Amino acid sequence: MNRTDRLLAILLELQAKRWQRAEDLAATFEVSKRTIYRDMLALAESGVPLVSIAGQGYSLVEGYFLPPLSFTTDEAIMLLLGTDFVGRNVDAQYQTAARTAMSKIEAVLSPSLRAEVAYLQRSIQFVALNTQTRQEVLAAVRRAIIQRRRVRFEYRARFPNEDDDTPLIREVEPYGLICFNGTWFLAGYDHLREDRRHFRLDRILGDVAVLPQSFERPPDFRVGERPQEEREIEVRLLFDPETARWVRETPSFFQVAAEDYPEGLFVTLRIRRYEEIMQWILGWGSHVQVLEPDDLRERLAEESRAMLENYQPESLLT
């Protein structure tokens, strides 16, 4: 940290806490007490109103705020909760940035508002789902998106087109990152398939190589949008009315529409292959009917018969 950044950070520390001792500041910024004394002198000479009391430390004159920002309680709590949530779900570099942002926001709050926000912080919490994504993978992909550079990685698809599950080397132009139900997905152009694809980061094996080749992201790309042309199979399902509310709470990633009728909830999915949704459909048991296509209904019936075989007495392990 250079001196200019440290001086600003010291100001934020002083605004966040009523008193700060030189030894505490020195420990925070990993410098000597003598350096802190010089920094305090520089702040005073620049016009910052400081108060110094032996044994108690340094403080800012009451009413001095930097920068001149004003937040309502709702604005402050949303900013702090948002940065806390982001900090829990990204790689280490952004976690540090989130903590710094939280410190800056807290520093500009008045004492009464700071106390109210702290109370709400202890009352509201976002719990992040556990994810198997490695931080170094997320960091490399994020860096490549910012630099607009192609990436290469080894990827094991859950439903490969080949007869085995041998991982393949993929070269991808990374367009965006999506966090869905605690899982990170990379959206981009796959040079192997010559089309846009989504990749789960937790299925990437080994490291991600950021390549020197640059690219321009298509102007029509919107993060989170799933290109419909690559999902040519339309599936129509009917959930019974008692289950409809739970389906709306946990929709499929491939869902494109849901409509309420007296008979229940009609759900439309668009997929590339049946395996993408079979487990999700089977998880709803007898509460869902496959209206179309017919061959998916036959596949599910076949899978259900195989499941039933596993529960026959002669099939159970003893």
C-alpha cells in the first residue's frame, strides 16, 4: 500500500472508531509507530482536524466526515449486506475488495446510523451455498473476462456426446459469469463446438490457462440469457396444484415458462438432451406428468422400472 492510500485508509479507520492508538494503526497497516506519527503529522498539515491525547490515541474532531456521502438506513444496510454476500461468493481478491468497501461505507455513517445498521446486520444474513469451485479457477476466468482473452481448460461434461466421459480440452472466449443456486457457470463461445456454451466451473479439471488471443464480445450478449437455438428440445410438464408452489421455489435451470391453470402448473423447459432434466423430474415423483415429448415419457418410465428393481428384496444388500 502506498502512502496516499494509507493516509486515506487511516482517515477511514478514524471515522469508523472514536479513538485509535498509534500502535493499533501500525499493526493494522503493518508499518512502524514512527511511520504512523509521520502520517498523522501529514494529515494535520493537510487540514484534517485531529485530536491527540496521550494514552488514548488519535481522533477526528466531532462532525468531520470524508467523503461527504449520505445514506439512509435502508441504503446503508443494503450496501453492506450486498458487499458481504459478494465477498462470500467470489475469489480472494474480491473478498478483500468487499471488506474494504464495507469499511468505507461504515466509515461515512453517523454514529446513530452506524449503530442501527450494525443491529440490522446482526439480524439479517445471506447464507451462501457451499460450492466446489476452486478460487484460482474463478479468479483466472474473471481475469480473462476483464482482459478479453481466450481461456483453455480441461473439462469433464456430465453428459458428453461421446460414449465415454473422457475430459476434453476446451478453448473458450469467456463472455460472462453466472452464479446460479450457489454454482458458478462460465458463458462463452466454445471453439470445440463452434457455438456458445455454458460451463460449470466445478467441472474444470486442473488449472485455467489465460491465452494471449484476444476477442470481442458480441454486442447482443446478455449475461444470464441462454441461447435458445442450442436447446432445440421443448418439454412440457404438468405439476399438481399441491406441488406447484414448491416448483416455483426451486425451478429448473432449463425452465423458460410456467403458467397456472386449475389443473396445476404447466412448465415449459428447453434442453439439448433428456439427461439434463431426468433427475429433476424424477425428484418430483408422482406429482408431475410429462405431457410431451412422448419418448421422454417412455425414458422416464424405463428409468422408474429400473429404480423399482433396486428395491426388490432379492436386489437389496444384506
